[in-house]
Amino acid sequence: MSNLDSTRYQDQDAPHHRTGPEFQKTVPGLILTALIAAAAFGLRLIPGISALSPLILAIIIGMVIHNLFGAPAIAKPGIKFSLKRVLRAGIVLLGLQLTMQQVVQVGGVGVIVIVLSLLATFAFTTWLGKMLKVEAGLTQLIAAGSSICGASAVIATNTVTRARDEDVAYAVACVTIFGSLSMVLMPLVGGFMGMDSHAFGLWTGASIHEVAQVVAAAYARGQEAGEFGTLTKLTRVMLLAPMVLLLGVAAAQRMRRAGQQHEGGSVPVPWFVLGFVAMVGVASTGWLPAGLEPFSTGATQFLLAMALAAMGLETDLRKLVAEGPRPALLGAGAWLFISAFSLILVLMTT
């Protein structure tokens, strides 16, 4: 376990005031994670890499730096800051990309398909994790990443799961690999089955892990499929907030029953997720200028990329290898389940 694990979540949701000198200590680490995030965005300009989100690329770069050179000691405070404050800010801003109008466009049947697919996948993955004897924290991360929205769901869920950085990296690797397989295979399957644009868009949006992967897969079957697949996926992302809050409440109840207390003196309920909900409300009003959207989207992705860069800078590949094949089997099982289960629902309802 990394040295930051024992302190990363202290006073997670309590007001915290930093003095000037304390904040200055975070500057080197913040610069490092920001440079990694910038490099991740730059790499996406290379043909063949553009299908990967900057979040995935950021954690890979961070892992390479950590395992080849080691993170500089002077950067540790800033890495910790990125893991906590920058992460929460990114999740809050993520709400600006979503509106209730999108849910209306997806329709009642579409929302039912999304919700049932999410809940069934999370439950199945949790059960399979127990059968495979995968550690509970890693199981939850893989379940969240597979059922909700990939890397963003993994790092948001980790605010209540508090798993090791290696577990976060493993879960991100699972959603990257299997989501990429969906991105390639689903257009072929959809064409073979003769699925129409609406059905195919609903299937991709309800099952593929990352937003970027959904866009690539859905638009492969045309403009209409691409637009509906993207709307479906964004509606699914909205479920991130209630899911993480429920996991936080469940974790708090388990701690109370066990007579335990959170390190910072409070239960691990991620109240910052309410900021995410508030931003969805703001975006739904239509008051925000249309020209603001590219900037808010870019800022959100950049902040989350910084957080995942920090995760990578704390991830030891030797510990990842030590996990063995069972977590990979869990990720594969979750991928196959959500792909098949959502396809059945789509075929039954469209």
C-alpha cells in the first residue's frame, strides 16, 4: 500500500483552510500532475491513440514515471492534493456536461434499460467478486467502472471504498481493455444483427464503459446512432452521483455497526457529490452560454486527468502483477454480463 493511503482521505469532507506555506508545498506536485495531464491531451492528437481518453493516458504516464524513476519527494504534497481536492473539483464540474433534458430525449424505456443494466451489472460483479475471492474494495471499483462510466466512476467510487492505488489502476485497466473491445466488436455485432440506429445507440450507451469508447462505437453505425448512443451514455453518467452516495452511506453504516470511525472523525459519505448534482441542475436551466461548454468540458477532463496522473504516480506495477488473474477474470465477467444483459433488454424493448 502506498505511503499516502493512510492519510489521503483525512478530513475528506470537513472544511479545511491551508496557510500560504502549506499550499506552497503542493505546487511542485500540482505542476507535475498538470504536466502529465497536458501530455495525455497531447498524445491524443496522435493517430491511433485518439480513441483513448486523456484519463487513461494520464494514469499510464504516471505509472511509467513512478515505476521507472519514482515520484520526486518534493512532489508528494501536490500529488496528495490532486488525489483529494483536484479530484473532487473535477467530479463536481462533470455535472455541467449533463442535463435533465437529455434524460427526456432518451425516453422512459431507455432510462429503464440503463438503470436495470447498471443495477444488474453491479450486483452480478459483486457476486462474482466473492466467488473469485477478489478483495471487496477492488471488486467495488471494477463493478462501478463497468456499470457506470469507466475511469471517472472508479476514482469517484474510491472516495468511499478507499482501496489501494494499485487497485484503482487495476480497475481502470479493466475498463480500458474491455471497453476498447466493445468499441471494436459492437459495431460488427450490430451490423450482423441488423440493429437499427436507435437500438444500436441505446445498446452502446447502456453497456460500454467510457464516454469516448461509446462515441467511437456508436458513430461507426451512423450519425443517428452516434447521437443517441452519446445521449444514452451521458444519462448513465448521471447515475454516478446516487450510486456513490449510496455506497458512502452503506460504508458508514458498516463502520457504525463495527464500532469504527473514519480516520478524520467522520463517516466516508462523499458530500462533494452533491455539488455534482447541483451542477446538473445549473446545466439543466439552460442559463449557461453555449460557448462555455467546450471550456467546462475541457476543464473537467483536465482536472480528472490530473487526479489519475496522481494515482499513477502512486501505483507500483509489481503489486498489480501480484494481484494475479482473478481480478482480470472479474473485469471480463462484468464486461460480458453488461454487454449481453443490456442487449437482451434492448431487443425486448425496441
